[in-house]
Amino acid sequence: MGVRHISWELCNACGICIENCPMDALRADETTGKAFIQYLRDCQSCFLCQKECPVEAITCYPSFERRIPQAWSA
Ligand code: SF4
Ligand code: SF4
């Protein structure tokens, strides 16, 4: 599920999460500058954005958004 929620009430538009996301999955809203998840399927649930956010506005979920398909099933 990756990033579950970004609170715009808490977000101060600092852009730290956007700069630190290794998957380039986050963007800033054009009007407010607040962060939102643009490419949820690219999120790898690394928790970096949640960890780096200075106001704890981001909540992540510890599972990959994009699952690796298996060529066979057990
Ligand atoms: S959890 Fe990691 S990959 Fe997902 S949006 Fe945050 S920094 Fe990017
Ligand atoms: S790091 Fe936190 S406060 Fe800064 S833009 Fe991202 S969500 Fe908003």
C-alpha cells in the first residue's frame, strides 16, 4: 500500500519528502506546495519520506505497492 496518508493539515510544504524519495513518487501541489503521492504504484514502502518529514505528516504502510509476479504457483 505504500504511502497511506499525507496530512495537509500538518504539511508545511518544505519539500523534504519529495527530495528524498528514491522512487520520485511524490510531488508538490501547484497551489499550496504541499506534498502528495503522484505515483503510488512506484512507492516501495521504504519509509524514507515518513522518517524525514519534520512534522510527521506522512504515514506509510509496510508492504510493496507493486508485487513481483511469480512464474509459477506452489
Ligand atoms: S515510502 Fe519511500 S518510495 Fe514510497 S513515497 Fe516514501 S520515500 Fe518514496
Ligand atoms: S516532508 Fe512533510 S512537511 Fe515537508 S513537504 Fe513532505 S509531507 Fe510536507
